[in-house]
Amino acid sequence: EGNEPGDSMKITYRELLHKVCQFANILRSQGVKKGDRVSIYLPMILELVIAMLACARIGALHSVVFAGFSADSLCERILDCGCFLLIT
């Protein structure tokens, strides 16, 4: 379910696994490996869950940064975690 009432989507476990594996391969192709830090800057959509699970699948640490922060706060949070990649 998304932020708005009535904002929802259904997906099977098989479809989710397929999308997570695809995205994990994309992360690997970008050089992300076990122990790397990844920041995720996405709204409450399916791709946020896929990105989080893909990071967990390859052993990368993820940090979700929410859009409610100011640009300076976002910058500080992203730099503080020393992220290797930012997903937007």
C-alpha cells in the first residue's frame, strides 16, 4: 500500500523474487558488493521494497532517506553513511 488511500498494488512472491534478482544484478554491475553502503531516496512505491531486498540479497547495507528533509539534511545523511551508490 502506498501513502494515499486506495493506492495499492498486488504482486506474487515469484514476481517479487524475479524483480529483486534483476535489481541485485544491476547493483552488482554498478560495482556494489557485500558490505557496501547504499542510500535509497524513493517514495513509498514497490521499487523501494525491491531496492531494499536487492541490497539485502547481495549483502549491501541500505539506508532509506525520506523526502521530507531539506536538501542540506539529505546531503548530510547521505555523506554521513559514506554511501557507495544513491538510488533515486
